[in-house]
Amino acid sequence: MTSPVGTRALGGLTVSTLGLGCMGMSQMYGAADRAESIATLHRALDLGVTFLDTSDVYGSGHNEELVGEAIAGRRDEVQLATKFSLSRTSDGGMRIDGRPENVRACAEASLRRLGVDVIDLYYQHRVDPQVPIEDTVGAMGELVAQGKVRHLGLSEASAASVRRAVAVHPIAALQSEWSLWTRDLEGEVLAVAREHGIGIVPFSPLGRGFLTGAITSPEDFGEDDWRRGHPRFTGEAFATNLRLVEAVREMAAEKGVAPGQLALAWVLAQGDDVVPIPGTKRRSYLEENVASAAVELTADDLARLDAIAPPGVAAGSRYVDSGYAYGDSPER
């Protein structure tokens, strides 16, 4: 296929119009096939999807090693993003650690697992509620000065955290959930990010796969798929949210595109500073996502989608633990 993927800017970093979220190749959405995952990464590069997103917590380091293996010999083609600050606890929960010494240790470990000399975009995965963000970003800035990191990012940071971070060091990108069924970002955070020239990297732009229309029952999830317990995929919320998907599916059929392509096109249409990172572990879904870059939406199309999916339309919270969204850190 001829790829319609071009480039966009996140702060001072030029990346592909669409990125590839790699998390599902190591965790959360059921078993993944290693060979198919690597083939998907190679196919992404061949199609011009060169902005790859991973984290040290995905598969507890497995995902970085996988991505590192896949890009060996093609490093110059890639804009490589990874994250730190989250780690798993023995009871299955998550710990957040934004201490400067952890920033340095995590970066060294990520460089080693990825097999690279420099990370293009290094995110704080979640804001630490116990550590002033100035301390964390200050340590991240030292990595830039040392040539180990090129650009800094934040993930799920609140407007207040963003303002405090940019006072310490330029921030190239803010990664947060944004899609037709998750529009919280538009309330306050989006305007603050744009005020400071920060690009937006929406994760889960397909509503964790729901907006593709492929999921019609909770039974569609495997036993090891975390969505089985997700607030938006269970009970009455599932049925309510399925009505949203049906409306998207109907409009997509009228336009002659897949529901997921329509949903991705909407995200792409939110601005030239927006670079969604739909995740997949299969080449077929990757190619479907890539084709969304060629879908053109008119002003009437966008107005119709806004009516179908206004802010707050989805039933159920984004996480079982609300602490994962829009984090604030203590003042100094």
C-alpha cells in the first residue's frame, strides 16, 4: 500500500503523523506473538510510521527490549519515545516514583534495554504526588544536557503540573488519553499545553479498541485481557457505550471507511500538533490505522461527530483507580 503518513511537529521534534503504541505487544490485551509484533514494527517503519512509543513498565522491561530488537539497524529512521516513573508492586498495583535518582537510574536502564545511545522523547509516565515536579523535570533536563535524551514529555499531567514543568525545562509533548469517547483533555489541559507550544500525543485514540466496532460483547475479550474489568467495558456501561459505537459505525459506513478509521481521522483533525499513537500488535490493524491518515473530514462531518460524541459521552470512568489521570505533584 502507498502510505498517506506524513510528518508533524511535537515542540521541536518532528515525528510521523501517526505513531505506534507498542504496549499491547507485551501486556494488557492478551497474548502477543513475538514474530508478528516485530513484523508489525518493521511494517510500521516501511509505511512511514516512525514514531514508536514504549515504556519501561510495559511487560516490566520486555517491551523496550522488543522494540530495541526490532529497530536494530534502523535506528536513524525512528523517533523513539519511552517513559519512566511507574513500576509494579508485589500486590499487582503500581508505584509512582519521580525522585531525581530514579529518573537517572530508569533512563540508564531504558537505554540499555533499547540498545540505543539516546532517547528522542522521554516522558514522566505519571506525575508523582509525593515529589515536586520541578525536581523530576530538573533531573530529566540533566539527561538532555548529557546527550542521553533529546526532548522531554509528560503523560497525564494536570494543567498546573504542566505550567510548573515548563518553568524548569521545555516540554515537547504531553501524552494523554483523547478520543471520541474520552475528551476530558479539552476541558483545561489542552489549552495550557498549546499555550506553551507543547504537542499532543493521544493514547487510546480508538477507545481501547472499542471504537473499531470489533467488540460487541464482553465475551469478546480473552480471559487475560484487562478490559474484562475496565469500568467502561462492564455492566450497563458496556451497553451504553455500544450505542456510541453504533453511531460511529453508521457514519463510517456512509463515508465508506472503517469505524476505527473515522475515529482516528477525528483525532487527527483536532490540530497539526496532534499525533495519535494507536496501539496494535498485528500488521493488518496497523495498515487499517495508517489508511486513516487519508480520510478527509468536512466541517459538517466534524460537527456530526461532535454531536455523536460530546465531552462526557462515555459511561464509566477511564480507570478503576482515578489516581492515574491528570496528576498533580506537591509544591516545593
